[in-house]
Amino acid sequence: MGGTLEELRKAIRENRWTRSTAGLADGYVQTNLVVLKRQLAFDFLLFCQRNEKACPVLDVTDAGSFIPELTAPGADLRTDLPKYRVYERGILVSEPDSITDLWEEDFVAFLLGCSFTFERALLAHEIPVRHIEEGVNVPMFHTNLPCRQSGLFKGTMVVSMRPIPANQAAAAVQITARSPKSHGAPVHIGNPEQIGILDVNNPDFGDRVTIKADEIPVFWACGVTPQAAAIASKPDFMITHAPGHMFITDLKDTDLEL
């Protein structure tokens, strides 16, 4: 979808764009969303600090505020994502396109870095990004990589996967390592079973993509990890983005590069 950032955000707000945001808003930082009641906010913030690879914090709203003052002060987190997920005691109960009617005065919203942000740099170095080529969502997987617990929050890491030509894998590591607030360098390269993924062609979230004969699967920490934590930890109520349906900020990709 073309147009300015403001036009894109308006299209999302008006439900004219309801698909994955992969490849959208070229050059702008995309983020994951987590919304919790204030009483759980500190424990979740500590969970993010202890698991920064998967949960790099870019913005936290004041209690009751749905405006991300640091990253997009003209936006509304209740409407400006294509799709949300609502969890109650660890169970996914709905996937609305707006959370305006669910918003409460003690909600705190967290925006976490997303690997969509570094894809522009990969493409600029002629490293393929298969889910963008194929027009689908990035494949994401549960792993056996443990997260460090904080209060209620626990679980294992979720990763995103991109097939990378073997002769470009080292370059992909170097390029993405420059963006630690967008998950940084991969957490695993090669054999998926070593991190608990039994079938790389059957993702837990997102879509299957083609892996060519000369390519190896490369795995990055993923901001869907808090959703795995919601399932494992069972907070009474938690709202997140739907996997691949991110919030697009006013920040530029280069703002997060080292």
C-alpha cells in the first residue's frame, strides 16, 4: 500500500487495511503491542528488561493513556493496529480490529521493537526477505529457549524465521546486529530441532514460506514472546497485537541503528 504514513495509519484506523503490516511504511519502525492493567505493569517491564532480546521496550504509556508519546504522539493505540488479540487467563478470546470499547483507565501500553524494522536493511543489501516476496506473514515458532521469569510472567521465547542463502548468512547477522532495539542478531541459525521446532514448514503463527535448496533457516527473537508468556502465565486480562499486525511509529529505521 502506498501513500504517506498518515494515510496508511488512517487506512488502518478505518479498517481499510486489515492484513499484515510486513513491507508497509518503508523506513518506519514497527512495534509489537502489549496492554496490561497497571498492577501488572512493573512485573512486565521487569520481564522485558530480563528478556530484552525478545522484548526490547521502545515506549510505555502513562496509566490510562492510549497515546504513545515517545514514538507516535498523534496516534491512538486503540485503533491504529490492523488486528488485536485479547487474552483472558491465558486463553485467546477474541481478535478485534479495535479495542476502543475495551479500554480502561488503568491500562498501560507497551510498545516493543519488531524485526520488520530491519528488513529494509536486509533488502538494501540484496538479501531476500521471503515473506515479503510471497506476500504473506512472517513464520513464527514456539521454542524451548527459556525466558527469565519476573513475577507472574514466564514462558519460552517465540522466534521469527527467514530463509537466508547460506553465502549471505554472515552478512544477515552483521546487518541485523546493528538494530538491537529490533531484536538484533539472530538467536539461532540452522537446525530448527535444536531449539525445539519440529517442523519448520508448520509455523505456530504467521504463514509458511518457501525455503530453497541453497538457503538455511535463520531465527530471530520475536515480540510475540509476550503472547506465549500470556498463555503460560495466565494474567486475568491482556491485549496484544495479532502476530504480524504491528503498530507503525513515527520513528525511522535509522533511529534504532547503532
